[in-house]
Amino acid sequence: MRIGIDIRSLQNDSQLRGIGTYTRCLIKAVLDVDRVNEYVFFAFKGLSVPDFLREGVFNKARIERLTSRKKHFVWICGQFLFPYAARKERLDLFYSPEYIVPIFARAKKVITVHDFINSDYPLYHKRNLIPRRIYYRLKDKTLHRADKVIAVSRYTKDKIRQLCGIDESRIAVIHEAAQDCFCPASDSDLFARARRKYGIGPRFILYAGALDYHKNIDGLIKAFSRIKDKEAALVLVGVKNDPRYFESIQRLIADLHLERRVLLLGYIPQEDLVSLYNMAESVISVSFYEGFGLPVIEAMACARAVIASGNTSMAEIVGDCGILVDPYNPEDMTAAMDRVLGDENFRNSLAEKGFRRSKEFSWEKAARQMIGVWEELVGKH
């Protein structure tokens, strides 16, 4: 079976976000477990690809460079170039980890849907309106033209059915997972270096993820300002995508006089993030919306107590191994933070349960499930 995969999310801004992590981890796991099928990876011209995908590393995989990196026109160009490439490469199946597949390609088409943030929070995406409208129209078209739709959670699967009317038989749920580097650690020297590097005190709650409106960062900060432990800090790690929202966060921190207790670290290297997970008293994610919630499973894999929104996919991932809160209720979030900070036995119990729960998710498992979907589709052809 010859499979084409769109890897452009590993070359653009998405590589620092959840989609980039998903694409990188899934492809690495697929190449590790699959010794039979052949792969063609489609990439931007003129931009580098990750080292593990460089040509010559795998006999069964090669890279085909197609589109230019013209912002807003990438998806449109792909609709014309990918069908030609699919015929040229004699592909049996085309897979996209980032929402859009070539509508007119004759090969079987599989797509992963991560969330429906544009539908639930349309005002958040109102800038660059015309290009985004084109993108969302293409996204809707490809969902209906795809032979199989992969949802990263049952929550996302339900959204696909509700918003798009896709038959349940065409949707498969394949969960994400934490990378192997996210694991319990106790390197005191490494932790000390991280504390010095980022100016972090002995006790803190960690948020890891993009600093976007739907992540409810302002609500988290307001809830944190009311906790009983005035020595504890809140450490915020992640890329800032909307400068205006980031500025509003900075103003809020100043208005609440939390400059010494709320640290905005921005993007940090993965090895430092692993250290921060292991150093934190707890990891919190109180998003209004999540399709999966990768930082939550990463925290659990590091044996950290987790506080998460109870009204999104994170309830499905966390289960009874963390504290689920209402992200619209500041008092609920404050009470959860007070409990994990004030009760060490409870905190350790959650960490242990979460660690065991994290073992139910793995990229190898996801890769084998994905290959199974592909082989089933092509076998029906």
C-alpha cells in the first residue's frame, strides 16, 4: 500500500502547537511499527523537514515537495496539486493530520479532526476573514468527501456528528498520547538549573499550552488571585498567538498586583517543560474548549496532580484521576487549587492515579490503530 501524508504542519507555525506535536509523534510511531507499507511525505518547497524524515533514512519513505508557502493560499493550491501528485505517485490513500485533504483525489482519503474551535468561538477567528472563510469552507467539504474521519476524542467525534452530520460509521476515535520524554523525574540539579533560569520559586501551579482566548487564561489568573497560599506562584508556559489577548493578560496581572506571582515564560524547550511538569505542585488546564488536551496527559505521565475543565474532552481523558472544574466558575477553580496546594496526601493520590491512567494512552497504540484504518479502507477498494 502506498500512502501519501501531508507534513506541512511540521514546517510552519503549527509545529509549535498541538497539531505539529500530533503530526510528528504519529508519523514517528507509524514508521517505527510499519514494516510493510510505503510512504510519500508532501512538504513545502524551500523549507526544512525534521531530521527523522530526511530522505534516505527510511527505504520505504521519501519526500515530495509541492507547494510554495504563500500564506492563505496553501490550502487552495493543495486542492489542485495534491490530486495530480496522488496520481503521479500511484497512491492508494492520502492522509492529512490537519483538517484538509484534496477533494478531487481518486485515492482513499483520511483526515484527522482535532477540534471545532472556529465553530464554537467564531469571533476569536474573525481576523483575516476572507481567507479563513475559504479555509473553513474547504474544511467542511473535505469532511464530507473523506472516506474516514479520525477524531482525537469521543468528545470531538460527537461534535463531528452534531455539526457536520457525518455518519458514525465513518468516524474512528484514536486518542493522542504523551511522548516518552514526559515521565517522572527527580534530578535535583536539573530542577535547580530550571529554577534559576526561569526565576521560579519552590511552590507553583503550572499551565502549559497556547495563550489563546479559549484557553481561559484570564479566568485562571482571576481564580488564582483568590487562593489561600500567597507564597505559591502560577507559571504560564506557551506561545502567544494573539498579541492583543496577551497584552490584556499582562494588564490583568498588573491590575491584580500579581507581577511577582504570575510568571509568563512564553515558549520553552521541551526538556525544560519536562522539568517544570515534574517540579509543579499541580498542572491546570481550564479551557472553555479542547479537542483532546495534550498537556493534561503529559502532566499525568509525569505523575502530577491535574486540574482540568469538566465540560470538554479533558473529562474523558482525566476521568476520576484529577479534579474536574467548571471553567466558567472562578470559585470552583480557586477551591480546586486550594485543595491540591493544601493537602499533600490528596495531591499525591491524584498524581499516582493519573500516572496509571496515562499508561492507557501511547503513540504506538495510536499508530497501530491508524494503520488499521488505512488498511481496512484500501482493502475495501
